[in-house]
Amino acid sequence: MPSIRLLKIADNVYYAKGSPASLIVVEGEKAYVVDPGMPKDRGKLLRKAVLKLGVSEIVALLTHLHGDHLLAVEYLQPNEIFIPPGEAF
């Protein structure tokens, strides 16, 4: 089964290769996933990898509303989603 490898780039900061690449920042019990990416299945793989970090909540942070940045959100199943004010529907 495919998986996503998280590369630790600093304390509590991880990089997930992809198109686009995702940045994961862990703060306490929360993991902030910046631009989960695509395809949708990537969300499942990201979720599994992020939960292995020992967090209980996932927050998706979207830099903008392009499909290549957000299609994986559905399967990431975040507790919260943040979108910049200028990008909101």
C-alpha cells in the first residue's frame, strides 16, 4: 500500500513531498497541514502519516482555493479548515 513519508525539517515541522508539497506543523495535540494537495487519496495517506505523530486533531490550512492545493481535504478529514479571507466562498 502506498504511503507518505514525512521528512522532519525542524522541531515539530515536517515536509510531505507531492504536488504541491505539504508542510505539517505540530503544536501540542494539533497538526496543521498546509495545502494538503491532490489527488483525493493523498488525504487518506496524509491523515495516516500525521496521526502517527501522536496528534489528536488535524487542521487544514489552505493558501488558496486551487484544486491542486485542496482536493485531498475531504479524505484528510480535518477537524477545522482555514482559508484566507480573500479566498473564502
